[in-house]
Amino acid sequence: MSKLLFKMYGVPDDEIEDVRELCEVNNFAIYETEVGRWGIGLAAIWLSDETQYESAKAILDEYQQARYQNAQQDRLKMQSLSFTQGLYVKYKQDPEKFSMSLLGLAAILAISLYPFMNL
């Protein structure tokens, strides 16, 4: 009988890909389900062979612990950045979005201050 291994609801795509690769590398027989047209299903990765569940769960728990530690290290690194370094990191992640945000901020500031410029 099948056993639920990993729920995919709200999970980043890169994590889902990593879980698929882990299952493939360790030769776990899996299949996936989706939420479906009406959104009432369960998007998940299921283990076909229930006897492999304990080893698969142990490997998955180890992976998730390592992912959590990496995320914590990244968070601490971002907190240690100064304001301008943080802005530079945001710019490098998505320059177009960053530029449009600055342009929007400048437009709102200009519209807000325009009535006071004529005094």
C-alpha cells in the first residue's frame, strides 16, 4: 500500500526537485498527485512501497534539516549586511523590480510634495 512521503503544498519548486532527485538516487518507487481541477486533491509525493518508508523518511528528514540550517545561515548573513549592502543584494536579485520600485517611490514623493513647492 502507498504511503504519503512529502506534501508539496506551499513548497518552493527547488525543494520539490531536490526531493525528487533524492528519491531517484536512492531508488525509491514514488508517484505524484496534484490538487486537480477543483483544488480538492492533495499535491504530494507518495512512496509506492511501504517497506521503504522508514529509510525514505530518514533521508528526507536529514535533507530538510540541512536545508533549514542553510536557510538560517543565509538569514544571519543577510542580517549582518549594512543598509546599502542590503540594497545592493536586492538590486542584484531582481534589477528590474528594484528599479521600478524606486521609480514608483519617486513618483509618489513628487506627487505628494508638488502642492508645497508652489508656496
